[in-house]
Amino acid sequence: MENCIFCKIAKGEIPSATLYEDEEFRVILDLGPANKGHALILPKAHYANIYELPDETAAHAMVLAKKIVTKMKDILKCDGYNIVQNNGEAAGQTVFHFHMHLIPRTAGDQAGITWTPGTLTSEDRDEILEKFLME
Ligand code: AMP
Ligand code: ZN
């Protein structure tokens, strides 16, 4: 992907605040953090989103997320962590190179990663179960 900024960052062609790097991933600090310590896991290979991500890379990304947040929570002494991963514009994805957000949380902070809970209707439940389980 010629014009993908995360390809360039992941491969080291554009400098970044790198917390971790191996053959498969680079972990950087987000330039527009939701909170202090907000980091991004970037695979070095280009996959636009989770649908394109190979299973093995997905598995490695989650293990890496676990390692990074486990270390970071002690460093930052934060109260919690959100691991967020957006797919598609409608879901808030703005950079179309797969990435995972690691967002430290402090009690009462204004990071605002939440939603207003609705109600699972019996119609929705039945429709989704029927369609999903049919496949
Ligand atoms: P998303 O909205 O899930 O696609 O997330 C994209 C994230 O990338 C946002 O949190 C941005 O602040 C962050 N971002 C965009 N460009 C850069 C960059 N050059 N270096 C670090 N973070 C970036
Ligand atoms: Zn890319």
C-alpha cells in the first residue's frame, strides 16, 4: 500500500514514538490520544481491517495487547484499560490499516468510550439467532 501512513510508520519509514517492535508488529503512541498512554498496535503487513487479517496475526495481536497493557498499567498506575478496534467508517475507522487501540483509563476520566445501552428485543434476538445460526 503505497500511500498508507500506518504502513510507513510500521516499517519505520516515518518516525514514531515506538514502545515495542518485532518482525510482525510495531506498537506506537497515538498522536491524538484519548488518554495519556494511548497506544496503537500496528501489523507491519497491510490489512485494511479485521476481515482481511489472517487468523495467526489476529492471535498474535491479542497476545501482544495483553503484554503491553499488563506492563503499561503498572507504569501508568491506571485504573482500567479499553482495547478498541474500529472497522469501517461507520465504526469510526479513519486509518484503513488494521490497528488496535490500547487506551488506559482512570476513574472519572472523560475518554468517553461508551454507549447508551438499548434493549435486546425478542424480534432482534430471534432474527439474529436464526440468521447467524443458519450460516
Ligand atoms: P481509527 O479512528 O480507529 O482509524 O484510529 C486512527 C488513530 O490513529 C487515531 O487515534 C489517530 O489519532 C491516530 N493517528 C493518525 N495518524 C497518526 C500518526 N501519524 N501517528 C500516530 N497516531 C496517528
Ligand atoms: Zn498500510
